[in-house]
Amino acid sequence: MSLHRWIHSVFALVLAVAIIRPARAISVDPPVQVGTMTSLTLNEVSGVVASRALADTLWVHNDSGDTARFFAIGTGGNLLGEYSLSGATATDWEDMAIGPKPGGGNYLYLADIGDNSGARAEITIYRATEPLSAAGGSIAAAEYSTLQLQYPGPPRNAESFLVDPITGDLFIISKGLTASVFRAPAGAFDATQPVALALLGNLGSAISFSTAADISPDGASILVRGYGTTARLFQRSPGQSVGDALLAPGVAVTLAAETQGEAIGWAADGKGFYTTSEFAGLASQPIYYYGVTVAEPAAAMLGGAGVIVLLIFRRRRFACSVDLDWKV
């Protein structure tokens, strides 16, 4: 083999090794109660996300029966303010998400996707710029976007919604004995007609009656929860789609015992997440925080590839520097 061809072969080996990355090891701490919601205005909280603009602040909304509004609360559970979407409807708001806004700031997404009777021809996602104040107010119709979505096949009931912070794509996980994963592209908000959701497959781990989902700010970890004390954590490899990650098995995460747990949301720094519940006839509900520790693979892949190259060259009686400055 000529030297030229042999060097090309070695580079191919470097690339093959460099793209192999062991899965990150993630551990979740036991729940710690950090707050308590007592305001009856918040008696059916069904969605939660951590604010990116305001420290120690969560955005939440109620389940069906409320108006088209969402709230700012402190992580301690205190009600700070209320925002309404002028002209919007709230058939059955079930989850919310947050994601980067082109040009700066973030979007809040409100998912009107509940359908207990399986009769809705269309479901709705609202998208508004995240407020920079917790004081509350009215958001005019010209200041938010409305997206109508349709399922392929019959209508579905769903309570789990997330937005990929990397691509902006939207994902819905149906609620039932089988949890199906659906996707709409980020550009769907530009459509003037209802957009058809794409069915990607079934969730890789069975979560009967999933009630909420969220993805970490870096897009690498996805949580899906149900009513019980078990959630699933799905890890997303570099370059992998959210859909493919959700079709993998995932790992079990133990949640606090909540009366009717329907909300889960990552902290803004990605180092943990929050859960809370509807009041369900009680006078209050706790807010729990779970710390998350991520252990990256011990060996850096590029360094490992460099060692392999160096060993091969020594075997061939060549020498190379660590920075691949070749010397024959």
C-alpha cells in the first residue's frame, strides 16, 4: 500500500473512532420539596417550565375549564402574575414548553391538545415571546402565533408536549395504554392551513397515560411522566433526532408521590427539574425539585483516536506529534 493511501486509511479510522461516544451516565437525586402552591387560582396546574428570563420563576397553566391564560409563580409556589392571550381559546390546555427564539429571547408554547372524548378534528399550539416581567398582563392577538395540527388517522388524546431547542421541531406524545410519538416541523407556524403531524412510532418504554414531557435546555435529555411515581428519562446522542431518542428504551426515574401529577419541567440551567400536581380536592400542592448529575465519558474520543493513530504509526515505524503534525 502506498504511503498516500495508507495515510487516508488512517484518517478514516480516526473519524470512525471519533464518532463513537459512550452514553452519558445520569443520576437523579431524590425529590426535595422547594415550594407549596396554595392559591386556588392554580388548583389545576397541568404544565410547567422554568423561566429563562426571570430567576427563580416558573411558568404554569391550568387544565381544562380555565381561560386562555398562564401564570408566573416563584419556585416557592407564590403566585406572581397572570398573562392572558387575547382572543385565544382554551379547550383543554395540557402542557407547555419553552424554546429559543431566533434573534434572542425565548418562546413560550401553550399546548391545547387534550381530547378525552377523541373528537377534535384539530388541536392547537399557541406561541408567544416569553415575558420579561412576572407582573402579568394581556398579550394581544398580533403578538402570538397560532398553529392548528391534525393527526394522521383518528383524533388522539394527549397531555405531553415538548419543543426541540436545537431544531425547533414540536413533539406530542399521546395519552393511553400505548404512547405514540408525533412530530411537526419548526416551520409549521408559517403555514396558513392546518398542518399534518407525522407519526414516528411508539414510545420506547411503556408509560400508560403519560401526562407531561420536557427536554433539557441543551436538548440532550428528555423526561416523560405519568400519574404514578415513575417517569422515563431518554438520552439523546449527538446528531440523533428527538424522535429516535424517544423510540429507545430510556431509564426509569422515581418521582415523588403526587395526587394527580401532570407537570414536569427542566430547570433553566439543566441541572435538575421540577414536578407538581393538580390540587385534586386538596388545599395545596407541593413543588418538588430533583437534582440531576451528568457524568461525561471518561475518555475524550479525539484523544483516544489520536492514541490509536500514534500506535499504528509506531508499528509502521513512523512518528507523529499529538496535534497530528505529521513527520515522516
